[in-house]
Amino acid sequence: MEEKILEILKELTLEEKIGMIHGDGLFQTKGVERLGIPPLKMSDGPMGVRCEFENDKWVPSGNTDDYVTYLPSNSAVASTWNRELARLEGRVLGEEARGRGKDVILAPGINIKRSPLCGRNFEYMSEDPFLTAEEAVPLIQGIQESDVASCVKHFAVNSQETERLWVEPLVSDRALQEIYLPAFEHAVREGGAWSIMGAYNLLKGEHCCQSPFLLKDMLREQWGYDGCVISDWGAVHDTKKAAEGGLDIEMSVTDNFDEYFMAEPLKKEIAEKHIDESMVDEKVKNILRLMFRTKMLEGERKSGAYNTPSHRKAALDVARESVVLLKNEDGRLPLKREGLKKLLVVGENAAHTHSDGGGSAEIKALYEITPLMGLKSQLGGNVQVDYIRGYDSCIEEKGEGPNWQETSLEHGGGTVRQEAEAGEEAQERRRRLRLEAAGLAAHYDDVIFIGGLNHDYDLEGQDRKDMKLPYGQDELIESLLEANPATVIVLTAGSPVEMHSWADKAKAIVWSWYAGMEGGNALAEVLLGDTNPSGRLPETFPVRHMDCPAHCIGEFPGGKTVDYREGVYVGYRYYDTENIKVQFPFGYGLSYTTFEYEKIELLEDAEGVMSGAEVRVYLRNTGKYKGKETVQLYISPCSPSADRPVHELKGFEKTELAPGECAEVRFRLAEKDFAYYDENKQKFIAESGRYEIQIGASSRDIRLRTEICLKPVLGK
Ligand code: BGC
């Protein structure tokens, strides 16, 4: 391949090479017809393949041939804690991208969730780098099985939307190495991602798409990356820096393609000998490599497909395992089908579709089963299902039109959401809707409230102001619980919301992410007991956003710079170390059955633990239903000399067990799992000494413990 790349390179004129390294359409570059080099075609990502736009306008083509499978969001995928489902999601995305004639799918999003308020959290996986990497790697591999490149985004430290174009996170090297970079490193090293997208924000004084630190030192030198770096749309600001900083393709949101920094301006700089043409050659080599890998230039390229029955089944499989049962007192759930004659469903999200919102992640879904539709169709007409909205979102102004992206980079690219105060009329309507719903709720044995957020809140280019449920839902939930204390509370959202005012009163709380076109069916199955819930939270649900470290130090969303002073204390690393009360902890989720963690065994390798150890855990289903448990392994240093979080996730395994059945779950540990990043030595160090190995059902529910002693290895 490398020889062929050099041969092609020799044939190309500067003009042709320049055409290949910048957008010549909103989602494609220029090809070189005389040499059989096609344009590179891209599409968003990550919940399916986005609709077709006109080449030079953010105007949807309006055809009916670009409906697709709407897949569960990345937060939903992470919530399954199931690597095989992540692979399945990737496979569908890859096949659909190929089926739609794309070469690159702009997915997955793997930024670390530093704050619950980041508007794009629904596109990201977790607050934890290990979980993110474990889900991202198979997802990327799944995509690329279809001869389509995954474009992992947004590299790096892109953890907020406010001022997203100009904000500079000030992050310690340790936090970079331990928290913000590892998932990207795994994505390219193990996932083998053929492309990666540079982020909008700055890092170490430079925009990420022009950052020699990120794109050269880390990506290419340390991680040995030979793939293609694509800019986020409009993330380039300087010709020389972009040309020399390690970026390969510049994309943007405007139609002045020839004026892009890496178009005519670059040609001019080369002509004037300010930039060496060899810079362009490097980029073209990386692009050609991607083209060979995706079989765009030779070999038999796989054909894809979209909207197949098996894709819809996959969307359902992922959705099923992403639903998280947060509370279930007195066995309130599942609903007992027997004797169920009448059911009241309350809440706008029961009947709302979400696929067409969120920003660039919007999907033109072939269909989307709402929770109400899922419940009705699964109850099959023999149960009277009544629906009442209870609240409505109309008083909030709706998102902009379909071509919002054209102006999306104005005003720094993002803000904090400004709430429209509900006027008197709106408040009166809310009150009426609430009273009407509560009045009805008293007359039903079974009431399900389905509310939460929507893509007016979980949205690109905008962070939330706080974690409060909008549209007066707290009051509504309180009224419903008063009228009918058995009311089941279901929330659909892409990021956590405050629940403290009513969580203690509710008997059952269920969490559903934006779970794709089959999300409503998956949720209904869980509520009716046809699926035993097995989702686990991939992020902590704090009580309030001010409990989150980024917020309590006053560094979110910040100004032009944001000081990530919390360092590595992100998510549970902070809450658990500081013993902060949380609403629901990281890794948490209930099942309709129960599991007993019976025993832990530690087998150290003969040469000593520096080379590895095996941990075996014996787990039994002690309940009445078949169910899946996610066994989590955390490592906790007993007396570290460095400042370290109380524990960190280093392993997890999801296992299905029949009632009474017992399973052995195995984990391998290596030296790197004990390490932290030493800023003075500029490398990871695994200190010798004692470590506790904790086996838990969440970060706050450690069931078994054992100790391991890491011995110094001679000569180290
Ligand atoms: C987003 C990217 C997306 C790109 C293309 C940008 O606004 O940040 O995630 O892939 O647009 O739509």
C-alpha cells in the first residue's frame, strides 16, 4: 500500500492535491478523476447516517431515499456496558453509511463528560475513560467492517458547548493523560480508527485542529497513528498552522470552498515558499491510506444496506439493554399484566419523537416508536391505555430551522441555554394540564409518567443552565405522586436531571436515554417485564449540578479559559473520594432479579504481580427471573505516595444468569491498571505497595474486596 501511495503521489499536481485536502462541498472533498481518485464522502454520525444535504447549502435534499435506521445514542450504548452491543451498533452504522454511499462516518463521540450540563453529552459515552474506551473500540471496529472509516470525535477535551470555538481548557498533563486522552488513544491503537476529528476548542494555547501537541506529538509520534485527521466543521483558523500542525482535511460550514485556509490561501503560501509542498504530500498520503483501507481505490469493496430488518432488530437489542431501572420499591415494576385493565400514561415524552433534533446528530428516522406506541402495541388492545400530556414544551421557543449549521459558528459557536420565563398565560396552562392529569391519576391503579428532556435541552451549541426538569415537571410529578403514590416515573433524556424533590416519594423510577427508533418498544418491554432491565449508569447522577466538581469550583462554562482545577477528580473519582451524596452513583442500575456476589479469588502470576494477576468472582442469581448483571472491578491504592482517587474502574463483565445459576467472572490485571501519570517523570508509574481490588455492582456498592501487593521489579 505504501508503495502505491507514493506512486500516486508522484502523479498528482499541486492543484489536485490541494483539492483533496479541503471540503469541496459541505460533506465531501474533491476527487481526481483522471487518476480514478473519487471524492471522499462523509456524513454524521453518531445515531445513524444523517440526511442528504445539497452540496453547497445546508438545505436537506428533501428526497425520500435517505431515511435510515435511528440508533441509540452513544450514552445509551455506554449504558449497556456490553461490548458486543457496541460492536453491533457500529456494524449497523457502518453498513448504513456504506449503503448510503459514504466513505467516512463522523462517529462515535467519545469526549469525557466533565459536567452534566454539556449540551452534547447525549453524543458522548461516559465520565470514565476506561468505560468509554471499552465501548468505543468495538463500535469503531464494527463500523470499519463495512469498508467505511470511523471518524472518532472530537479530539480533544471538547467537554462543553459554550464558546466552543474559542474556549481554552487549562488541563494538567496528568488529567490529560489519565482522563481526557486515553479513550482516543485506545480508539486509534486498538480500535484502529482510520480517521479522527479535531475539536473546535483550544488546548495548550492552540486550536486543536492546528495543535502540534495533539496531532503530532501525541497522535502520530506517541500513538503511532497513520490515519487521517479531519477538522471539525470550521475549526481551522490559520493556513500555516493548519498546514504544519498535522491536520489532513479542512472542512467547514460555508460554501466558499476555494477560500478555505487549506485551499487557495495554502496554494499561495506554497507558491511564495512560506510553506513547503511536502506538508501537503503528508496529508495526501494519509488521505490515500484511508482510501486504500476503505477499498475506495482497489479491491472488492463491501456493499452496504440501510433500513434492513436486521438493523432495526439491532437497534432494539441495544435499546433494551440501555434502559436503567433506578428505583423499584415493593416490586412496583414490572407491571402485572394479569388483571391489568386500564393504564394512564402522562407526559409529553410518552408521545414525543426525538430523532430529528440535537444538532449535527439529527437523524431522518425511517420511524420512531414512542413509549406510548410501544406500550399500546405490546398491550395489544385488551388494556385501555389512556394518554394525557400533563405538561407541554410549547412555551419554549423551538430550535432553529434545518440550516442552523450555516450560522452555528457565530458568537463563539455556543452559549448557555437561556430559559424563557413562563408568562402568566403559560403558567396557567401548566397548572390546568397538571390538575387535569393529577385528577385523572387518582382513578387508575396504574399510572406511568414519561417526561424528561428533549433536544431543546440536549443540543449541540448549547449547554444547560442547571439540571432542573423543565416545563414544570417537578410540580407535576409531585401532584401525580400525591394523587396516586404508585405512579411510575420514567425519564427520557441525554443527561441527568434533578430528582431530589420527589425521588424519595416515588416507588419506581426508570431512566431511558435517546434510545433510537425502537426505544419505545424497549422501554415498554422493561415496564411490562418482557425484558429484565440491565442498563447501568455510565455517569454519576449528582443531586444538583453544583455538586459536580467543575461547577463547585466555578469552572463551568468559564470564560475564554476554563481551569480544569479538579484535575483527575472527574465524576465518581471526585464524588467517591470526597464522599459527596449523589442521586444515583456511577455503574448503578437495578434488575428484576437479585444477584449475590459469593466469592473472590486472586491468582497472581508466578513472576509476581508486576506482570499480571487474575481475579475470579463467583456470582449467583438469587432472584426469580433470568437477568444480566454487570460486575465491576475497581482498584484502590491503600497508601499511595501520590494524590489519587479512592478508586478507579479497571474492568467490567456483563453476564446473564438463570435463577439459581452461578457464574465465574474473570478479570486480568496488568501493571498499567495500577498506574497513575507522574508529571515530573512524564510517564505512567505503577507504585509498588498494597492495592485493594474491589468488586461492585456500582462505584458505591462494593460487594467483595481483596488485596494485592505490587512488588517492585528489580532493575525498574
Ligand atoms: C459538529 C461535528 C459534526 C460536524 C458536521 C459540527 O458542528 O461539531 O460533530 O460532525 O458539524 O456536521
